[in-house]
Amino acid sequence: MVTTRVCLFLVVIIGSFSLTRARMGSSFPPLLHTFSTLNSCNFDKIYQLGDSLSDTGNLILEPIGGATPFGSLPYGESFFENATGRCSDGMLMIDYIASGLPLLNPYKKVNADFRHGVNFAVAAATALPVDILADKKILSSITNSSLNVQLDWMSTYFNSICQPDCAKRHRSSLFLVGEIGGNDIIYALRQGKSVEEVRIMVPTVVQVTKDAVQRVIHHGAVRVVVPGNFPLGCLPLLLTLFQTNNSSAYDKNNCLKEINNLSIYQNELLQLAIKELKQENPNATIVYANYYNAFQWLYRNAQYFGFDMDSIQKCCCGTGGDYNYDVAKFCGAPEVPVCADPS
């Protein structure tokens, strides 16, 4: 018998290994074994909250989101052969985690099949509500569907299908709360906030995430995965915006140290919050997913998975500069090229 904690660690492993996707080649069979073991965990429903790392189509069904390029090629070209609203050429981590179940439909899709779960995540979403960000002079211009809005959708959905027996329904459900909060940091930095100003904001981001976990537990969740943040200082967007000739600003992976330290700080606080949640909810199994270390491991071993080390920090779909990124020429815009093998 596979224990609940083992099941959740398998979810974390699949989420981490899905970063390598088709590049794994002959190393893929062990991951298939993990899929097989995960099936024995008997998850029959998955509920996802988060941002573009998890959104399977909610943003493009919103008024402003419908005008973003995520609803057209080249997004989706490698796996689905058409755009689904995923901010990727192919599958997302949640698609790998849901292996064995139908892929999760976005909550905003009309007449969708939600028998095996719902994806509430929205690309560009923040952890903090947009009005709180606005008070800090930080604009979230693409979507208002922050974490609290997604939680309200979840409450509305559960109230319509399972009250008063949601706890019984969720015994075999998996909940993923995040990754969330990365956009709060990115928006703040892009709009001129200093690293120290953003650092002051991070505890509030983590508290909102902790409150979200508590809220899903209140709905009856007993198996919850809470991912941390990636090393944001390795993103082409921020590498481009904060490019400098000062070599001391970069770590051994040529990522921005100060910005990565923000991710590390967020993740440390999040792990402390999860420890508190475990103490407060002894009947729930809550697992932290260390996306930061998974990304760093892939970064260090990228050459063994077929990545070109000369372009490891460059956007596959983009143009201009050292990182193949131009904020005025987004992937999906006319005449923006795509690399030959995006998968």
C-alpha cells in the first residue's frame, strides 16, 4: 500500500521531472514507473490553484486575456498542435501530474467535464489581491483573478456540487496550491520597486498562500501540495531588464543573485508556514514541492538532457539581446521567431 505522504512526494517528483519533458530520452522509463506508482494512490480528482505555470485555459477566456497571444500558435504547437491557453509549446507540470486522469479543464470553460477535477489557475495571476497591489503602486494589468478570486471560484463550485458532504468527496482528491506569488515579485521589480521593497512584501505573499491552504483544508482537503518559487533571477525577462556589467551581480549559473535571493526568502517563509499548517491540521498531509532545487538541478545537468548550453538562458520563442527577449516583441507577436525544436 502506498501511503498518503509517499503519494504526495510522487506528485512532487513528477512535477519536478516534467521540467525535462521529452529531453529525457532513455531516462524516461523510471518516470513512467513513478506514473504507475502514482496511479496506486487512487487520486480521482485534482484541483489546481496558481498562475501561468498551471493555467490550462482560464486566462484566454477572460476579456483582457482573450487578447493575449496564448490563445494562438506557436503556443501549444508541440503537443496539442493548437493553442489551448497554456503558456507553453506543449504540456504543463499539472498535465504530467494528472497522468492517468483526463487533463484538467479550466474552470471558465463552459460545459466542461469536471468529474475528475478543476483547474482554477490563471496565467498572470498574483497571490495578493489586485487592490492590495494597487495600494503598493503595483499594477496587475492582465487579470484580476488573483488567488483569492480563484478560491472564491472554488467555493462556488464546491457549494454547487457537494455540500454538505465535501469532506467525504475530497478524501481521494489532490489539491495543488501554487506555485503562486512569483508574479507579485516580477510585477513589482518591473515597475521600479527595489529589491528591498519587494523583500518587505514577501511575508504578506506567503501569508496569503498559507491562508489559501487553510481554506482548501476547510473545504475538506486532506492531501495538499504547496510548491515553492523558481529561481526568478534565471528568467530571461529579468536577466534582460536587470542586465549589468557588474560580474558580482551574477551567481555561478549566471543568474541574478539578488533576485534569486528573493525566491529563496519566499521559499524559506513558505516552508515555515507549511510547518505551522501541519501542526494546526494534523489530519491533513501537506507537502512542500521544492521547484527551486529541481530547476537548479536541471540547470546544472542541462547538457545531459540535450539542451544547447550556449542558449540555456535564452527564450526559445523571442528575439533580441543576449537572452533572446524583447519586452516589446512578445512570443506570439508577428515576426517573432521560434526555435527549431521547442520541445
